[in-house]
Amino acid sequence: MHEEGTAKDDAAAREGIPRVPAQADVNGGASFDAKAASQQLLELARVERVICVDDWYAQKEDGGEGILAALTEGALLSEDLDKIASFIPGATLLTDPSAPIELVVDEVRGVWPSLEEDQRTAIQRLVDERLGPEGVGFPTEEDEPAAACLRELLADSRDFLTLSLAGWRSQRSSLLGDGKSTLILFDRDFSREGASQNAGEEQISLLLRDAPDSWRIGLLTHTVSPDDAEVETWRMLSQQFEADSSRFLVIAKGRLSVSADGFPRMLKLTLLAPALERLQGSLSEAVSGTWSEAIDKVGAIDPYTLEAALNGDRLTDGTWGPETLLRIATAFTQDSVRAKLRADRMVHLSSELVTSLSQVRLPSTANPDRVRQELAEIERLEYFETADHLTQLHFPLEVGDVFAFQKFVQKPHQFEQQKSGRRAGAGTTDEPRRSGAEHYMILLSQPCDLAVRSDGKRGNDLEFVRVAPLKSPAKGRVITHPGGGVATSFDLPFFFEESGGGVEVKLSQQHYVPLTALDMCVLSAGGNGIMSARQGMPEHILPNWQKRFEILRAWVSKQVDAYKAMEPHGMPGRAADQITAALTGTVASPKLESLISLSESAIIYGVRRVGRLREPYRSALLSRMAQRDSRDAFDPSLIDKTNS
């Protein structure tokens, strides 16, 4: 099969174009062979042929690409078009100002091969006089080393074709129909051949509809940099293409013209993209089908059995009926999803390809921080429920609930003085101003102790619960796994949403806080520890917690009345602070501040629920706490360790 541009590439290599360099491997110091890695990837992916389509491979003197590019870019004046028309008999569109430029270009392209050499020379001279010898749309200085580097990386035992856009168009049908597994790389800008700057995208869009499943497609371009721009451009084009966009990726040419180290990784992603898409699709299909089956099974439960499942201890303990139904449906799906995936042949083939290509040693990603952040955002969902989810649906307290504690800018007596000094209707906020710093605590308590019973109370009349602080690890220590080996702490990765950093649960620094404060976080609209005696019942409150709400609201009214009767804001010194702490239960909770608002008839705590640790991590945290609490105490050795 004809191979355009081969002689030119070989000549470029002989003229000193650098071959693929062996760079230091950032992962270990050993040299990295980009060619060997690229060849290994192609071999493992069973690619039989590589095709590179680029206007670098076009012969400008034969096709008049420089002239066509100048017309396409609108770089010529009307007088230039008139002169060109004088050399081309029958060219009517060149002198018609209303003619679309695309038709003008097509007209010149159609007659160019029939022109005599002196006609072509005269037209070329006219364009050069207007634009200079470089013309319009010629490849940048990076095209030549990039082309040579591509040949060095990819041309070996398999077919390697270099085609111009015109060459690709003429051979497209035969190449698509010969059954060979193919990697094809398109340039983006083909203005040198008189086509548009996005002609490569247009060809890929068509190819995604027509190419066999064994074809892999890449957009290789100078118009993006070898960093996040590749990802963003791919996402933009994915929205434009209405076909399977997983079959192509965007690769920056800069990976070839400067250093080839980053190219094999993008090659790997291009070869893997369809397999990754198949894995996602298979999982989606398995989960969707299994949940449909589970819904049918739940619907088949007779009323006698279903009533029993929703009654008894579960009702008394405050378990919401729909949660029990979800538990039953989940039990029906646990094994079925795995079985469907194991029985899917395409899942096995795709997984084998991912595993196989992952064995090829490659340098680190071009932007590991971005990749790690995106993975951390996904993995964070495995560890923590979000505050919005908990707040909007008023989920009851659970062990592992995370709270942000904040100090108030004003002290109780200052807050009341300021409130009383405001004019009615001044539009003041219900809450005092808080300081910016937040200190995170996690709830540690036996789950059964936290359950609100059907009468709105807890069976053990629990009033205070333990919380432990969450603190960033020592400088230089990165938390990557839950647990850790220290008995007095528990590691939690991915706590911070922006950085993905982890925290330590300091079990040796526990505090006690009043349950009323945390219950208010459940019952308030914003997840804050605040309740007013005039507050209405929020929506989506479970029946047991509706009764809990009534009990708390009556308690708030009682405490506010007691505070008002004492008139503490008129007392000297810190009397108001001390009375507030006594009435709100924060005397023994130095980390938790509280205020009483007479104008709002409200109690306000400096706490807000911001998340929840999921299973199995919260059970593991509770087990670590139990181990710490039950550890044996021994007398110290009589032998000084420093002298042993």
C-alpha cells in the first residue's frame, strides 16, 4: 500500500532531527525507553497498523495547498483574487464578492491539477508577494520533529502509514474495510491543504460512526498543551460528537516535539478508552437490571410478611419503614450484581486488557495533582456522607457524625445587649456572628444509645455524648489508609474536600457535649445547633423525631423563660456567660459555646453537622475506641528503659 511522506520523514531524521530520547524515569531514576513502552502497548493491544494523517505529509507544490490556505484564511485582497482569476480560465467565483469562501476554495482546488506550470508559478509568486515566502497554514517548526518522533515511536514490525488529508480521503473506504486493528492519529488543523482548522475533528466525528470496533482514534494537535487542556478539549469534543466519544482521545503534539516521555501514557489511554467505557456500561447494565429484579421481588412480598418486617422492635427503635424496605431490596442485589459481571464475557476481556496494559512501566502522569484530586473526590464518597444529604432529610444522629465547632464573636451578655439595642424590624439575623476557624469533632457513642424511641426519648435518658477531635497529621505525614497502628488515634483519609487530605481522630482527647446541641443540628433547616420556642415543625422529620422536636422545643421555652427571669444581661461581670452555660449544659463542654436569645426565644450552640462517616469505617472507629477504653493498665517496669 502506498505510504505518503515516508521519504520526507526519513530525510528529516537524517538531517539531524532528534530521535526519541531516553529520559530519566521519575519513579525510580532508571532511564525510560519511550519507544519500547509504545511498542509494548501496541503489541498488548494487538494493533496491526498505525495511520498518521497530517498536512505535514502533503506535497504543497503538487496540490496548491499554500494557495488554498491563503484563500481559506481570507488573507488575500480582492485585487489579488482578480489577478488569480486571470490565470485560471473559467474561474467565475474568484471575482464574485458574494460567493462563499468554501465554494471559491473548491473551485480553485478542482482546476489546480489542470493548470500549466507557468500558471501555477505566477499564482504562487502573487501569493508570496502578498504574504511572504512562509505563506499561510504551513506547519510550525514543531511539526517536523514531531513527525520524525512519531515514526521512531510507532513504526516497527507493523504497518505504518503517513497520509495527507487528501490521501486519507482517497483510501478511507479500503482501509476501513480490510479488517486490520488500527490506531489512527489525526492532526487538527489542515489549513495547509486548504481545509479548515478543525478538519481533523470533522474526520474523527465521521470515523466514530463508521470505524470498526478494532479502531482506536487520537486527535494529535499543537492547539492544546500537554496538561489539563487535553482533558478539557476531549470533554468539549465529546459533547459535540453524537457517537461513542470513548473511542478517541486528545493528545498534545508537544509531547513529541519536546520530550517523548509523556506520549506512551496518552497512547495507553487511547488504546484503553473503549475497554474502560465497556466496563462502565456493563456495570451500569448489571446494576440497573438487578435493581429492577429487586424491586419486583420486594413487590412480591405478601402483606402479612411485609407488615411483620415493618413492625415490632424496628418501629419501637425508631427505624423508618422505607429504610427497612431499602435494606430488603439491597439484600436482593448483593450477589446478583457480581454474578452478572462475572458472566459477562466483555467484562473479562476489557478487564484483561486494562490489567495487561497496566503492566507497562510508564512515568508519572503529567498532572498527578489533578488526577489525585478527582480520585480523592470519588473515594471521599465511600468514606463520608455529605452535609446537604443529611441536613435536607434531617437524618437522625449516628455514631460517626462529624460536627464543626465554632466560637462566637460575642459573649452571651454582649449578644443580648446588642439585640436589645436594635430597633424592631431592622432585619437582624437570628444567629450571632461566628469566628472563621472551625474545629471538627466526630461523634463516638454506641448506636443503640443514640436511637430515639417512639416516645421521643432515648431509652437510657442519655444527656451527654463523647466526641473526639479531628486533626491534621504531623507535617510530612500523609494519610492514605483508614485505621493506622496507634491505639490512641484512628486515621481517616480524604476528609478535606478540596485537598483530599486526611485527619486523625484523637481518641485520647475526647470531650463531652450535651445531646440537645447535636439533636438541634438534626432538626434545624441548616444543620446548625439552634432552636426557637416559636419554631415550626420541619418537613421530612421521622415520627419518633417529631416527638423529640416537641420535647426539645418545650425545653428551649423553659430555659429561655428561666434566663429571662434572672435578667442576667444586667448583671456585672461574666454572670450572663455562667448562667447561659448552666442552662444550656455547656459548663463541662469548653469546646462548645452557647447563647440564649430573648428576642428570638432561642438557644444557639456553636456547632453544625457537616458530614457522616460511612460503614464499615464508623464501626471500625467504634471498635478502636472500645479497644482503647478496655486496654489493660500495668505498673511500669522497675528497670529504666534508658539504661537497658
